[in-house]
Amino acid sequence: MKKLHRPLLVAAACALVMGGAGPGLAKDAKDKDKDKKESSAAVKAAREFNKDPYPSSYRVYPGAATALVGATVFDGKGGRIERGTVLFRDGKVVALGGADLPVPEGYQRVDATGKFVTPGIIDAHSHLGDYPSPGVEAHSDGNEATAPTTPEVWAEHSVWPQDPGFTRAMANGGVTALHVLPGSANLMGGRGVTLKNVPARTVQGMKFPAAPYTLKMACGENPKRVYGSKGRAPSTRMGNFAYNRATWLKAQDYRRKRDEGKLESRDLAMETLAGVLEGEILIQNHCYRADEMALVLDMAKEFGYKVATFHHAVEAYKIGDLLKASDTCSAVWADWWGFKMEAYDAIPENAGLLYKAGACVVIHSDDENGIQRLNQEAAKAQGDARRAGVDISDAEVVRWLTLNPAKAVGIDQLTGSLDAGKAADVVLWNGNPLSNYSRPEKVWVDGALLFDSGNPKHRPVTDFELGQPGEGDVK
């Protein structure tokens, strides 16, 4: 056998190592490169997906430069101005001041003497559109009660923009924005959405631009009753927590694998939970008992997320210091109680005691009728607090309906108070808004006059109501 020269042996060995010796090895190298490219594409899809696939298409309705002159003004953040002046144009608040604030040329002057002005009312807990009126089974779209955790569903995909409740909330309650949540059957019920209370053909036309997504969670009786009755977990409160913790562990693992480039497919549920862990999606937690709220705050620390708001929170008065320390709002009723065991220890002084503790207080509705009278609910809570020795000014109570709910759902930099540069979401009331006898006279959303009790052309009517008795009425 003829010997090969040493340099030729070295060259042959190098060719083998580099994959250049024969078509088989070359093909294997090309296949590996192809697999790597395909894997990279899959990883990219899992990491760089569109986080806002259903963006807001809201457009501000036409408005005019407006000056409200002579009213008592509650600014939404605890301030009160007698004989005040509010200026807004191009959808934004321009200035707020007293009678000496000059009104620039070109502004429409509205004589508001003897009347009251507030920012638009915001409901931090609504199901309008998901449980619309008429309340029939065909319209029941708020609870995806098919699994204990369904963070993949979004409330906005159930919203019916023609729900007459939207127009009633504006005309009777001065509501300019609302936060629509899934129901509380599940431990994780899905994403919530914040809406501008404006007429629109689609839910995207109502979506509040730049408002963060939220995740509805629920503890206590509802999830354990719904799933325990089906003979499956969770059926106890300890089962609720175990299921939640196991789900958060999966979310942490998902997020880690995504960040390390090890994911090759998307998971809609885990995307929502990863968004919570990154601080992009705000937790809105249905919870009644004080002990459970305290445990939830501990679970949030364990997994590295923040609870923005506890909803209903009928025993929040017991842990006001904990809620203040965690900067967690409590969205409460004035006096709902006793309709189930975990609501038994509710007290009408709840909001007042939370305020005394320095915690964030929000008055919410969770009801298609209550949303029309949030101002009266706040006044009831104020009266109950006063009788318990906690005196709270009208201006601070108005904050419970405006800036505090805006904070609870993450839009307080955009609306909720009459600060220059914020959205001109404004209500002119015919009397003190904390009086049972007062109601909205005019309502502006982003500076556009959308309701005027004295002008039938500015009484919004949904397509569903057209041709029906009472169309456009003011009750």
C-alpha cells in the first residue's frame, strides 16, 4: 500500500474535522444550520410577539374650547375652589383657577354659577358590555368558568358596545371611563380592559389609549364553590392558594425559558402572567376577607408581582396599615353586606376607616345600576364615616370617584383630576354631586360634549335602543 505524505494526512484530517470530507458530512452541517435558523425563528416568535394585537382605535369626538365659570370646583385630588374657572380645549385641561383666571378669546363660556364641577367619574369595577342589559343568558359573557385559571381570555372580546348601560352610566352617573373585568368564578379570570365611555361601533373604538392591561384574580368562596361543585380542585381556600402558587411557578419558568431563548411556541395564558411579573399588567384581585388579602399580599411578594387593587374588600378596614404599606387600593361598596358568608363582617364605615389609615379608597359599582349612582354611594360612605367620628371633606370623597380609581387601574397620569395637560373628562352637576338630589347636567369626554340634559341632541342613544319607548330619555 502506497504511503501518503504527512502533509496530505494532516489536510485530510482537517477536512474531516471541518466537515469537508465527503457529501454526507457536508449535508449534516447544512441540516444543522437549517435547524438552528428555524429554531431561532421560533424563539423569536415566542419572545417578540405583538403585545397589543387589538389596539385602541379611539378617536376624540369634535369639541370646542370651553370655559366653565362660577362653579364650585372639586379638582379630583382633594382640592376645592369656590367660584372657580375651568378651561379646556383640544381635548385637554388648559387651566384651573378662581374667578380671577382670565378666559382667553375664542372660548365658549358656560355660566356654572351655583353648580359644581368634577373630573369625570371612573368606575374601577364594571361588567358593562360583558353582562349587558337586557340581562339574558345570550348576553352572559363574563365568566369563562371552564378551568380554575383562564388568564388567556380577555374581557374586551366579550364587550358589546351597544349595551344601553354605557349611556345610562354617563347620563345618570357622569361616568366618563370604566374598567371592565371578567367575573370571579376563576382564580385567574382573564384580562380586564379600560374603556372611554363613548359611542363606538367596536370595542377598540372605546379602548382607553395607553391604559395598561389588567388581570382579574379571585380568592375565597367563588372559585372553590364553582370548581368544588364539579368535584375537582380547588374546593377549599388552601386549594385556591395551592393552585395559584403552582400557576405562578409555571409562569416564572415560562418567563425564564423565554428570556433564555428556549421557548419555541407561544402560550397565551403564560404571556399574560409573564406580563404581570414584568409589571406591565396590573393585578385586580376580588377578595373579601382580611386574612385572605394579607395572604395574597404575601403570595405577591413570593412571586414578585404587585396587587394594584383589592375589589369588594369588605374587611379591608381590618388591615388598612398593610394596604397602605403595599400601596394597594381598595375598591369597595358603601354598604353591601351579608349576601354570602365572606361578606358577613362588612361594615358601612369600611371606606372611612381605610381613609383614616391613609390607604387608597375607591368606590366601585360591580353593578349596571350602581354605576349610575356612584356619587350617592360615596356620599353614604362619607356619612357613615362621619357618624363614626371620621370627618372627610367633600373634596376628598370626590377623589374616591375620580383620581383614586384612575390610580387603581393605571390611568392616573392621563385622567382623574383637573390638572393641566390631562384629558378634559369633565362633569357639570346641577348641585353638589354628593347630594341625592344632584345629577349630571353636562358631560365632556376629552373636551367633547357628549351629554347635555337640556339638549335632546346630546343625549346618547345606542343602536339597540333606536325605536324603543323611552329612547334618549333622562331618568
